[in-house]
Amino acid sequence: MDNVVCFQVDGPLLMSPNRIGDDRGFFSEVFRDDTFRRNAGDIAFVQDNHSFSSRKGTLRGLHCQLPPFPQGKLVRVTRGAIFDVAVDVRTGSPTYGRAVAVELSAQNWRQFWIPEGFLHGFCSLEDNTEVLYKVTNHYNAQCDRSIAWNDPEIGIDWPFPEDQLVISPKDRAAGALHSLPPVFALSTGGA
């Protein structure tokens, strides 16, 4: 992960692992613990997740897990492309409610680190998109929360109009940002 980009919102990082190619294909160290920790801090991952979206315009999010099971996520795309979003929900943060968005694709090979204290959501930009992500805590249904993908307080400019989006009933019924309890401290998830 030689190239690391920071944002105006403290915490999320965009990382670009090296990819060495020849006429056979390529090789890439997509994750190295020592390099990741040097850039993101003392983080340990406990689970890898794999998401498949068959249709362009599939929107998943905005999601987080509340303490005591908050999740940081390291997201990458192995097929297709996504518009990936992190939203700061750390109490007392000067960037509370602000979104950071990046495009991740199999072609650009970038990875997006989303620390604890952030909502996460993404929209597939191509059919048959596959997303792999590492998480820092196991899934816990009681701590799972969804915030409305179209909450005007956040104001995300998604890449497709609503009538072209594929959204789960759970995400369509999600609450507003102000319904999220103030449980993430500003120090949570900082880089």
C-alpha cells in the first residue's frame, strides 16, 4: 500500500496497493498488517465479508454497528465498480454528518479504510459487482443500525436517481441521522 490519501474528514483513508503485472496477469499484496498499521493505527481484523450485486444501481447502506460491537471496514472491489461512502458520526467531531465518497473498482485497485464511528454505504456502478471487505468486529444484529441513504442532513449525491436504485426494504425504512444515538466518541476511529 504505497499510496495513501487522507481526506478533510479525519479517519478514512484511500489506499492503493501495488500491482505488478506481466503477460501472465498480475500479483498484488492486497493487505499487509505492518503497512496497514503504519497508516491507519493499531487495528486488528476479525472477519472478511464478500458482497455481490447483480445489478448496477444496487445501493447498500448507510450502515454501522453501535458499541460494544463497532466495526471498522477495509473495502475493495474485485469485479465491477462502486461509489463508496463514509459518513462521520463521531460525537463532537467538527465534520459530524459529513460524507466522504470515492470510486473503487477492480480496475483502479484502490481500497477504502472506514474507521469505527462512521456510517458506510455503497452503490454498484456496474452489473455483477463484487466487494470484499475486512471488518474489525463480528456482526451483531442488536447493534446493527441503518440511516437513510437519502437523508438531506447528510446530502449524498448518489450516482443514480432514486427510480434507478435497487434498495432493500430495510434500507428504505431506515431512520434519519438525528435518530442515531451519540455513542461514538470523537477519538474513535481517528487515523
